[in-house]
Amino acid sequence: MDLPASFRLDEPVDVDALTTALDGQWGELRRGVRAQMAATVVRDNSDLTTEQFRRQVFDDLHLLAKTGPARLGFDPEYGGMGDPAASVVAHEMLGFGDLSLMVKAGVQWGLFGGAVQLLGTRRHHERYLRDIMDLQLTGCFAMTETGHGSDVQHLRTTAAYDPATAEFVIGTPDPTARKDYIGNAARDGRMAVVFAQLIVDGRTRGVHALLVPIRDGDGSPMPGVSIEDCGRKGGLNGVDNGRLGFRDVRVPREALLNRFGDVGEDGSYSSPIEGDGRRFFTMIGTLIRGRISVAGTAGSATKRALAIAVGYANTRRQFERPGGQGEVVLLNYQAHQRKLLPALATSYALSFAQHELVGGLGGLGELSGEGRPDERQQRELESRAAGIKAVATWHATATIQACREACGGAGYLAENLLTTLKADTDVFTTFEGDNTVLLQLVAKGLLTNYQSQVGDLGTLATARFIAEQFAGAFIERTAARSVIERLLAAGPGRDDETVLFDRAWQIRAFEDREKHMLDGLARRLRRAAGNADDRGESDAFAIFNDAQDHLLRTARVHIDRVVLEAFVAAVERCPSPATRVLLSRVCDLYVLASIEGDLAWFLAHGRLTAVRAKSVTGAVNALCELLRPHAQALVDAFAIPRPYLGAAILAGASS
């Protein structure tokens, strides 16, 4: 397929301008972190024992604690820098390096420290935050249990209040209630934020978080605390994951992180939020930083893999060209281009979506740990973070594997880093939320904006509420509202093959698919809820379970549209005309490769003819050929610090 004449990319690529576009509003911070990482001596850990690797990572964590980024997300009143969005960006940059160190830092300052700041109040901040930042107090985030991972609301660990001593008694009622896979627990943690069912005066008030010491000053387990090592894992072996159990462990009343629920000395319970369910979701929603960070670091690891694979493909030659013109560079093969370049375009798209997501953190006013966040704003950000985390981590898993294959046998050697990247990122699809569960959260958020009205209604009642209130899908803009509306107003003025490259047509294609899926899902639930009228709540599970495939697809196409809008916004704000043109072509490849991957839907629902569907494939091929000369510049623009591109196959490779 021939591309429009205007698509020629004749000007040299300004790599710095591309980097500036990718860095977004945090360019200065990213440059600072890159400079720190560039000065780092990267140590080989492939032959270390588990204990040696853990000790090395803990030593590196102490070095990291002395830098500014470790303090970015904390309240300035206690020595922090007061910028939670910047803290996520700095954490994302760690994804270019040792992912065990990244996870270790995330546990200490993001999960443990973040929980103390966001769920605690002044008494906790004054006592603990400085020590957490300085690593004087190392901690764990003890949420997941052996028997309950994604279903946090039904954790079984208990915290029963004893008014006679003004203490909470922490207990693990059975083996499935032990805290499992807990980072920092096996070796270095001294205290844990323990999530437990709060029991006051014999009544369960739902899941709350408490600070529980797990080791004494000598490093021995505290009385009643059992600690086990999870042992060797498939990756991230510099992180000391462990299991925690509690047998009548007593902590003072003040150990309760009491921003959203408190217990008086006499055993009286109080909360600024009515309803155990609403209080739980508000509390969990404040901890969104971790999920956003996982999406960002997955993106960084993916970029590192692409930089290695594209750099290798630009120098490795194989098979003689007919006529004795020499062997062909791998990246000149269309199959190789298709393996790497659509994935590269998607990485650009997800980078810009991550910008929008991180930017949303600034409006939550989350630093003080006092008061109540805006529920609607928090809910929208939580839903978007869930979806982008799922898509970004699945993209990482698929792309790193594609990069490994693209490098052949060399890609399987540890010295070329790809196998380590693959092993270390594999858990991201279930870390900070199982991706399948997260997409269901996105879909339920799409179905209704009335979650606060639904409150604690059961599943069947929720389905009926949706059936009564849902009156057609409404597309809510997440980025560049005025730009998108201007493009749509102009509209495609033709209906030939070139319409595939019209931005308005592309946006409409993604919007139309989302609306159709959402309308169909609502109708499906409406019918199911109506059929259940005579059978009662016992059929509630079946209603959503029977529509689970539809729920997941709806969420996925919604996130595709959100990501596209973020890309369009990034192109629009790019000040360099030549760079804007290049980014536009990368955006075209992201869109058309996405449509090609879902051609069955577009054909089955009459959105594309068979002829037009073939044109999509031709357009993807043509865009890969167009972008092939610029592939190296596109990965160089990631500006990955040189020490972290030390793959042997890149030695001597020219940019």
C-alpha cells in the first residue's frame, strides 16, 4: 500500500526533541535521575547467591536513600519534598536499572511509607516518616494473604480491640490467613503495615491497617510473630519476600492508622465515612501510587528491551541479498520490522498515557493524610490506573519476549540482559493487582458513575441499578478534549484507502468500538438482571460471571481509546514541527496495528469491509517500512543511561 505523499520523513530526527516529548513536564527530574544512574557502577548479579543478591540490593537502597528522589513523595513538614507525582516519575526511572532495587525501593517508600503517610495521621507522621525516608525504619506492606490476594476486602487476619489494655490483638486464624509474598519481610523489615479485619466490641468494622513491629533491635522475630522466607523466585531475587503470621500479638491503640477509622480508648469506633464498603474502597483508593508506579516501571523495562533488540537488529546481518550485494541487516526484513516496530509504537503510546495518569495524582491532595479525598476524582483515577497498569504490564511481557526472540540465541544469554528482564517483569501482571481483576474494575466503573449511590448493594442489586440508570454509553475525554473535538469536527472528507490515516477516522473507530461494547454489555446485564427477578440474590454471581468475557473486552477497548487520546495530546503539544510529524506516524502505527490485532471485531460488526481490512495490513507494512530508518533514533530517545545498555550484543553497535 502506498502512503500519502505528505508522509515522507526527509528531515533528520532530532533525538533530543523526541526525548523532551517523552519526558513531558518532568524533564528536569528525569535528567537528574539519569545523571545519577549514569554515574552508577552496574554490578553483575547473575552468579550471586540469594543472600548475596539481597545484601547487595539493600546496600544499594541505602545509597538511594541519600538522594533526593527518595524524599520526593513525602510531606515537607517531615523532611520530604511534597511532590507525589514526581516520586512516581523517579520510581519509573529506576525501571531502567536493577528491577530488584526498584521493587525494594517501592516497598519501602511507596507501599510502607506511603501507607503510613496516606492512611495515618499526624501522630504517625511525626513519629515515623523521617526514619522511613532515612532507612532507619525498614518496613513491609502486609496486605496479601495466602488465601486472599485480589479480594482484599475479605482478608482473614484479625485485629481485635481490648479496652482493658487499650491494645489491639493481631491474629492469624488459620494458615490461609498468613501474610504471603511480602517484600522486606524475610530479611530486612522491622515493622509492617498489617491489613486486618478490625473487631471492636465484637463487631467487625472491615479492613483497616495497623503498624506492627515484626523484629526487635537484634533482628529476631518479635514475640508471637512468625517469619518464613518465600525462597528463590523466578525473578527479582534481590527482594526478600517472606510470610508473616501473628499469634496474639499486641500493639497499642495508637498503632491503628486512623485517617479513615479510629477507636477511642473506651472502644468506641468513629469514621468520617459512612458504610464499611465505601470506607474500604476510599482507603484502598488512596494507595494508588503503587499501581501507577508498576505501570511506569513496566514501561521502562520494555523500553530497555526494545533498545537492545533494535540496536542489535540494526547491526546483525543474515542471508545474502541476491546479486552478491552482501548480507541483509535484520531490521530490513519486514517480519523483523513487524516484530519490533508496532511494539515500539505502543511503548510510545503508553508513555504518553502514563504522563496523563501521573498528572492526575497532583489533584488528589494526598500528602497530609488528613480529611477525605474527592471520591469521584479518586474513583476515576483509580479506574484509569487499573486499566493502564494491566495493559502496560501485558505489553511488557509480550514485548520483552518478542525482543528475546528477535535476538535469536544471543537473546537467551544472560549477558544480553533480556532473560533477566523477562524474569523480573513476569510478576508485574499480577503484582499490585491481578490484571484480569483490574480490567473488571475498569468495566464496572464504565457502567456507572453512580458507585457512591450504589454503596453496599449486592451484585444483583448493582446489576439492576445499572439496568435502570444506564441510558447509553457516554465517552468522557481524558486528554486534549478541545483537540479531539476539533479533529472530530473536521472529520474525514473521503472514503478511500487514505482515510485510514485520518486522525478523526481513527479516533471515531476507537470510540465507536468502545460505545458498541459498552452498550452491548449494559443490555446484556439488563437482560440478566430481569431474568433473575424471581431467583433472588443467589444468582448474583452468575450474572457477572456469564458476562465476564464482555466485561474484560469492554475495559480493554476503553483503555485503548484513552491511550490514543493521550498520544494525540502529546503530538499536539510537541513544539518541533519535524518531531511532531514523526510522532504522528508513530501514532498511526499504534492505531493501525491495534486495529489489525482486532480485525475480527471490526469485520464481524461491519465497521470494515474485507477490502478495507486488507488495506489495514498493507498500511501497517508501509508504516513499518517508513519508520524503519528512524527506529534507532526512536529508541535512542528513551535516553536510557549507558551503563544499563551493557548488553554484549550492543558492543560496537552504532546509533
